[in-house]
Amino acid sequence: MQVGVHDKKFASAESSADRELIVRAVLDELRPNLKRDGGDCELIEIDGDKIIVKLTGACVLCKLASATLEGIQARLIERLGGFVRLIPSAGAAKVRH
């Protein structure tokens, strides 16, 4: 069975919505650990295999922030089943839809 152009666009939109749900679920799972140390991680944008996040609170100046980001990236790769690049943002947290 061949998939039409419309069907491909729908499947792509559906998978991007699923990806966003998975990314948000991973961040929600890790959030209690971050908050315990006075920090947090907010989703800014998902652009293909790039996931842009903003560390807040104590995470901003923490010497272990890079290790935290590596751990989040590893969990995202595990859950999404493929490589993603986690990019920290220094700007204001504004989620694009």
C-alpha cells in the first residue's frame, strides 16, 4: 500500500506530537531530582533531532550542569529510540508550538 503525500504529512505531525509527549515525560520524570537541588529544566523547542532546553535555578551556575544535560540526553535517546542532540539555551523559556 502506498502512502499519499497527505498521509505522510499527517504521520509526520503525529510522530512529532508523540516525540514532544515523550520529551515532556522524560523531563517530568527527572524534574524531582533537579528540584531537590534547587534547579529545573524547561523544554524550549524541538526541531528535528535537536531538543532545546533551558536549565533554571541552581542548575544555571552548577558545575555539574553538563553532566545533568548528558544524563537527560541519554534518557531521551533511550526513550525515543534514536539519536537526539540536547542543546542548552541561555534565553528565556518560550515553548513554540
